Amino acid sequence: MSNSPAASAPRSFAALRHRGYQAHFITYMLAMMADNIEHVISYWMMYQKFQSPALGGFAVVSHWLPFLLFSVPVGALADRVDPRRVIQSGMALFVIASLGWAYFFITDTLAMWHAMVLLVIHGCAGVLWQTASQLLLHDIVPREELQSAVRLNASARYLGVLVGPAVGGIIMMTIGPKHGLLLNTVFYFPLLLWLWKAPYGPKFRRADQAVPRRAVKGFSDIVQTARDIAGQPVIVSMVLLAGAASFFVGNSYQAQMPNFAEDLGYGDPGAAYSMLLAADAAGALVAGFLLETLGKLRTDARTALLLAVAWCIALAGFALSENYALALALLFCAGFFELSFSSTAQTLVQLNAQPEIRGRVIGLFNMSSLGLKTFSGVTVGITGTLFGVHHSLAGAALILLAITLWLWRRTVAASRKASGG
């Protein structure tokens, strides 16, 4: 590869210049959209049938808990076998879940235990998909374009989250929720079929890219992977940052958005609620577009931590805001900074992980960044019943800010020590 300035200069949307990544991006976005369509329809039907807040809580836990329990074992599996097949297994479970919902809704035989089983299947599908998908990026794009691929993947995720509920609503209004879930299975098949013969994975790697395959040890892989990264301060800092962000904030404030919309008292609460959600997602999408276009963001731990500080400040400001326009602007900023810091942190973990344990390290990062969202409903939601959601979110953001500043100090100290300063 050439070392000329023209060749080494960052390019806008670099990952999308690869045909393989173009297919990955489109199929990933469709699968993410289908994931959210299923949420919209199944949650609505469950609420109509059972009127059970407990089942709603189980839905959140069953979505994130598999990431906490199985991300590292799945990463170890993807290290050892073809990650394409792991992703396809996840897509197959998504299809089974959608078909299961459709069957029980059409026959009107859904029992609560049926719903719980299907929610667990859906959660396990997610952990198989996400962890192996991040590992596969290393086969699709060269190392110098990995940050572009990670950032575009994050943008595709937000786009799917933004479009999914809208498409789900249209499906429910046109063909109805029962048959809508049958239609939803179609959106999983492009990724499943593309991976059938996509020229990526262990069998397509060059001899110098081959890595030794370790045995999959299950939950003991979590402890071993933590030991393996102990001497890599960048990875440790990013895992701790992602975990703290998920535990204290996560996406719990989105579930409290109806409360914020009502308290801000701007026109129709339903429209105000939708606009608040859209502002957060729009900020993330703009971040993905601008950062890809400008290509100026440095990929280092200090950048990730600085962006996380900005996210904390924007969230705390939103939580305490009493002006609707200001709240919208701050949520837009929060979405911008969240995508920016999270994609930077994920890129640093993937770049610094040793090839032979890369899947396990990505799994550990996902366990931290996604699995710990299981508890964010407690830190914001339950404490919100005691102090109000405004103060609980502001408090969670400020606690995260303190942790981030501690990580900043730790990172600076490690950098000085490494340079002999």
C-alpha cells in the first residue's frame, strides 16, 4: 500500500468505497429496522392483551441481559468459527421470534409465558448479531478505514431505530399487526442471504492474517479476557467508560421522554414527545455524516473522553431545562456527542485488541456498553420516582461526568508514564 500523502489522507465515507461494506451497511440497517418494527408491534400487542407493567419491564431486561451474560462467550465463538455463521444464527432467531409472534397473534393463543420466551429469543438473537458483526468488519475494510466502518455502522443503527417505529406504525395501520410481523421477517433475509457467500471470514484471510484459534471456555472467558487486557490502558479505559455510560444513563431517559414532554408543556404532548425523540436521533445521524465528511476526529482515548464529557453536560442541561426549544437543542447535541464518543471508543477497542482474542475483547466491550443497560432503568427510572426524572437524569449524568474526568486523569497519567514523563 502506498505511503504517499494522497493515499494516507483520510477520505470521506471511506468504508462505503468498498462494495462489501456497502452490502453490509444496507443489510445491517434493514435488520436493525426489522428489530425495531418487531419491538413496536409486539410491545403494543402485549400491552393490549396483558396490560402488565411487569411484562414491559421483563421486555427491557430480556433485551439487554443476554448482552451482559453472553457477549464474551459469543465473541470467543466468533474468534473460533466463521463470524458470518454466527450472524446468520442471530438472523434465524429473529425470524423465529417474528414468526412466533405472528402465529400467536393470528391464532389469539398468546400466553404470558409465550411472550417471555419470544422476548428471550429476540434478546439472544441480538447478542449473536452485534458481536460477530463488529468482528466481521475487520475482514471487510482495511485497518485504516475501520473507524469509518464503525461510525457508519452506528449511523445505520440510529437510522434503523429512527425508521423502524415509523415503518412499524405504517404496517400496523395498513395490513395490521398480526400479518405485519409475517412481513417483518422479510427484512432479515437480505443480511442472512448476503452472508451465505460473502467473501469474508477465516477461510478468505491471507496466510499472514491467520490467527491461532482458542477453545471456547464459556463464562470463564470473561475473567480471562479481563486479565488479558489489564495491561492495555486504552482498552481498559474505553470498556470502563462504556460501562459507566450504560449503567448510569444508557437509553433509560428515552423511556422517560413522555414525562419530559409533558413537563416541558409545549403544545400537544404526543407531538412534543415525538420531536424530542427525533432530536436525539437526528443529532446522532448528523454526527455520523459530519464526522465522515470532515474526517478530522482524532482516534485516541482523550478524544473519546472529551466527547463523553460533552455528552454528560448536554444531558444534564436537558434534564434541568424548562424551555422546550433549549431542551430540543440540548438533546440534538446529546445525540451528536453520544454517537461520536461511543464510535470512537469502540474503534479504539477494536484497533488495540490482539487479533487472536479480538472477538472476546469486542464481546467484553459489548458486555459493558450494552449489557449494563439492563440496570440503567434503576439509576434513572426508579430513582426518578423518588426525586423526579429531571433530577435523577441530571444526577446520573453528573455521576458519569465525575467518572469520565477520573478516567481522563488516569489516561493522562498512563500516557505520561509511557512517554517517560
